[in-house]
Amino acid sequence: MQYSDHQLVLFPVQTAGVPIAAMQLERCLRGLDLLGETLGEGRYAVGEAFLSLLCFLGCSPDIELVPHADKPFCYLQLPQGETVVDFNCIRKPPLSVATWVIIGNIHEAEAVPDAALLSALEAASGCRWKYAYRR
């Protein structure tokens, strides 16, 4: 599979403390119908609600929703444990978090998470979430 280097990263504002369990995070996103089929290594195809849980900016973004072996497509990636990961995001200081959601093949300022997605993540984790882009 060809996974894009361009990503939208969602993360909790409170980076210290106990991270939300990976299973709890997956359950939250499955409940929203954001996750589709499992692709392996913590990656998932997009679910049916993908287009309603992201707000695409601009007039006609070129996004691929179906997994392809030979071209980038949109996918989600979740942590597989509680290991802290360092992210170098565009126009942001380095970020170290154990809980995160990556939405792959989203370029900088191409899309933002809908309020319903951020609210669901806040309800599941007990703290507010933010987002940033990386490549």
C-alpha cells in the first residue's frame, strides 16, 4: 500500500497523564463510523462517515477514499500501545504524545476535523483535542 507523507494529526491538549487506551479510542471512532476495514499496523480504511466528519476546504479536493496499492489514499492510523511518539508538525513546536489519530493523505489546510469528531474524542478521553498537519 502507498501511504502518504501528508497527514492530519489529532491529539489531546493534555499530553501528560494517562493516555486513552487504544481500544477505547478505536471503539470511539468505530462508533462514529469513521473507521473502515483494518489494513494492518494500526491503519484503517476510511468508514462511511469520513466525509461528514471532516470539513474539506476549497472547491474540489482530489482525495481517494478506496485503498490502492499504487497511489496514495485516505486512511486512519491509531496508536498500538501507550508508547510516546514524537511528531514534527508544520508550523508547530515538536509534539510528544501517546494518544493520537492520524488521518493520512490530507495535505496542509486541505481539511479540518468537524466539531462532532473533536467532541466525541473529548468525551472519550476527558480532555479537549487539537489538530495539526505534518509531512
